[in-house]
Amino acid sequence: MPITVHQFACLDDNYGYLVKDDATGLAAAIDTPDAEAVLRAVKETGWKLAYIFNTHWHADHAGGNAAVKAATGCEIIGPPEVTRIAPLDRPVKEGDEVKLGETLFRVIDTGGHTLGHISYYDGADHVAFVGDTLFALGCGRMFEGTAEQMWGSLSKLAALPDDTTVYCAHEYTAANARFALSVDQAPALKARADQVFAARERGEWTVPTTIGVEKATNPFLRAPVLRPDLAPAQAFGALRAAKDNFKG
């Protein structure tokens, strides 16, 4: 049964998401970057918020848990690390399944940005909510994990079907495109970067993206092609270090 996703901008550059199971009308918030924005979206849509699905523990992802739960009575699901800063009702891990009405999400361990970061994949509808692991033309910083862990996580996401719609948590695409162009001269990247810059000039969002588009243009997924002299995880690590120091 299909799902409906309601996307909204909040904080400085975050995206929040409500996802509704169309068969039952039950909805979940993907993270709680801003409790007021989440609750406003719930009111605007009129959806019944049954769950919060957290991807990781950072404040701009789990900081609104308590307030949203107090207002709605929803159940909070996420990786155990969320309890570092916020309430959590049901911890989940790699391979677990989470039901939203009749929609089944598979939990994927995508650690690296944080050690316990997870993503949620709806295989029936080819939709993935990836938090801060994979961005349009980028990936998250490794605040806690290693290059090997993050490369493994990105490889799991890259193995999803190419038509998978990817909802990431930030509007970083223009900055990511500037870095990408500094390390990759692929014509597909140049064309995409031009589209991104034009869209941002018009004030348009560049998220969601798809797995296929990212595999073709995202330098972090293309790391082994860009640095064939290195092992894949090392190639990724070299690019991530370059991005961390990029001033363009």
C-alpha cells in the first residue's frame, strides 16, 4: 500500500518529514529536528501521529522527542544511542522491522556519522529515510565512526534499487556540488550541479534524490572510481578528509 510523505523545512537547513500509511492513516515523524515545526506539520496535514522514527541521537534529530510525545502520545522508535539526549520507547537495530500501519520499514545500520545511526527502508515503495548518512551529492561527517564503517554504510544504501527515493535531513546540496566539482569532472555531475545551483537560486529544494542519481554523480559513492589507486574505504576516507578541509 502506498505511503504519502510530507516534507517541510525547519531550523537553518534541516528537513522534517511526516510519512503516512495510506491504508490506515497512521503517520510517523522521521526525527524531530524542531518540535514546533513537527507539531505544526501534524496540524496542517491532519494526520494521526503514531510514531517517531529516529535515525540518530543528535539534537537536530531527536531534540524534539519529548515535546512531540507529550503533545501526541506517539511511540518513539530509534537506535539505543538516542537515550543520550532524549526519550526512546523502542530501541531497534540492523535487520529489525518497523510497521507503520500496513507499511513495513526495514532498519539498516548506517553508522559512521554517529556509531549507532540507522536508516529506514520501505522496500514495497522504494523509499529510504537516511538521516545524515547520505546527502544529495554528499555524505555526513564522521563524528564518531571510521572511514571503513561509513563506507560500509554508504555501500548498503548504494545497493538499494536505483529508483529508491532518498529523503535526507539537510539542504546541503549546493555546497556539496561545489566540492564535487573540485574532485570529479564527470559530465553528469556538471549537468546536475548546474541544475542544483539554478534550483537554489529560485529557492527550490534539491531533496529528495534517488539512489541511481547519487551513484552517477555523488563523489563519495564514486570514490573507488575517483581514487582507483586506493582501496575503496581508503578512497572514500581520502575524499571525506578533503571535504572536511574544503573552503570553496
